[in-house]
Amino acid sequence: MTPHDILSALPERNILVLGDICLDRWCTYDPATSEPSRETGLNRIGVVRVEATAGASGTIANNLADLGVGRVSLLGVIGEDTFGDELFACLAKRDIGVDLVVRSSSVQTFTYTKYINQDTGVEDLPRTDFINTKPLLPYLEAQLVHNLESFGHLFDAVLVCDQAETQAGGVVTPGVRAALGRLVEQHPEKVVWVDSRARAEHFRHVYLKPNEEEAKAASERLLGRLDFPALAEACELRALVVTEGERGASAYRDGRHEFAPGVVFAPAVDICGAGDSFSAGAASALACGAELMEALHFGNLVASITVTKKGTGTAYPEEVRLAARLATRLPDATSPNRP
């Protein structure tokens, strides 16, 4: 399939994004308004503007929606708090479905608060994060599993965003991983694409997409050595896709190594969220019937656009069509993982 074919098919697809959902709050502050607090004597941070966006699995959902996927839904856990309300408002702007999201007063909405200096445009103050440090409560895990088992089979693809790096993990618990395994077993043709920062080696029978460092760490943990083909075999993966930054992405399956060279559309401005946009592009292309290497090229095209935008940008169909005509492919010999 060509990028044009994929884009034409996307409006007929419905995709579920499962995983950690967070709220990104970009707070622009005016340093000239800093003055000591009467109560504490500490200087205040005078925020003059706030922009909120959905992050983590919300970033993937945003990318899918802007690419033109017909229906995008989220499955995760957030708090019954004002940040959760703000997050839902962000998702509603793109008509991203939240019916499967579990809300609870037992957790708080995972929120990044970033402070941008109005004079310089630079994030130059410590970030304030609202986090959960305890394992997901059993009743919340049970609700997630129920929603996945009841509705997961209705989607053309399931994208998993296992972003939490703490030992306790986030919402992609062992129970959720087991439910994913049952979904794949019952529907082997379904596209299940997993991006896991710290637990990649625990997934089976899926498309697994770590970056280079994450793949190396997973290989060392599981095998005690660096061996990507063996990692793909040990996890019985449909493919191990290792992203290599601007160079592109390697795929390991059935004892073979293939490489999809990166593409350059315009100078990079911000690489934040590039992996998420690659996952959105590649997984949605697979859901449309693309072959793996066609899907990885499509993912590279999408990422080549989003890195030209500040923050966690997205790509629109007309931009992808333009990039497909104008972008330059990097030589595939640049892959350091080529045998």
C-alpha cells in the first residue's frame, strides 16, 4: 500500500488506545510579576497563560485522530478531579472516545505542569508532576480488564502505551497484559501494537516497539545479552520494531532483520513525542492492511512531520501526502543494528 492508499482507508478504521493517560499543562509565566508571598516569603510564579493537551496514550490518540482515523477511543484510569475534567475537555476537541476510561477518586490524574518563561520561550523552572506511587487497586484493574475483554475485539487495532517507569507500573498491569494475551489468542489477526518503556519483555504475540535503549535493556533483562532476533523469538512476537531516532526503524521477525530508513521532511524542531507519532502511523497502517515495511515507512513519514513542530505535534493527511512526495529517505546503511 502507498501512503495515499493508507490515508484513504483510515476513515473506515476504529482504533483503541490502552494505557497510561496524562495531562500536559504548558504554563507560560511572566518573570516580571515575581514577588515575595506575604504568607511564606517565597517568590511566586506568575502564570499568565495555560495550554493543556492530552499526553502519553493521549498523544497517540491525538495523532490517530488528526491522521483521519474514523473512530479513536481510550482505555485507561484517571482521577475524579479537575485535571481529569480538563483532560476530558482536551480529548473532546478531537472527538476521542472516553466511554471506556475508568475514573476513580482513589487515584489522581497523572499531570505534568511545565513552566515556560514568557520572555525567552524556554522551560526554565522545575516541573510540577502529579503522580501515583502505589500499584493500581485490584478493583480498578478488574474494571480495565472487563472493558478490554468486553470491547477490545470490536476495534481494528489496539495500541498499548505502557509509559510508567516506576516499579509499581501504571495501568498496564500483569492482569491487563494477560487480558491482552487472551485477546490476541482469540483474534490472532488483530493488530496489537505495544510501546513499553520498562517492561517490553513481558509482552507476547504482539508488534512490540521499543526504542534502541529500551530494546537493549529488555534483551539484557530477559536473555542476559544483547540479541534482538533472539528477543523477538523468545517473546514470540509478530515483529520486534526498534526505532533508531532519525535513522529509521529496524524490524526483527522470523529470524530476519529488515530496515525502514528514516525520512527528512524539514529541519527538526522538537523530537518530543516522535515515538508516539511513529507508533500511531505504523499501527494504523497495519490496521489498513499494509505490509510491515510499508507501515514502518508510513510511521517514519508521520514522525518526520511531527518533529518539525514544537511540543507533541501531530500530522494531518495533507501534510503526510506532501511529505510522501517531498521527503528524502536516508540511506538504509546508516542502521547500526544491521547484521
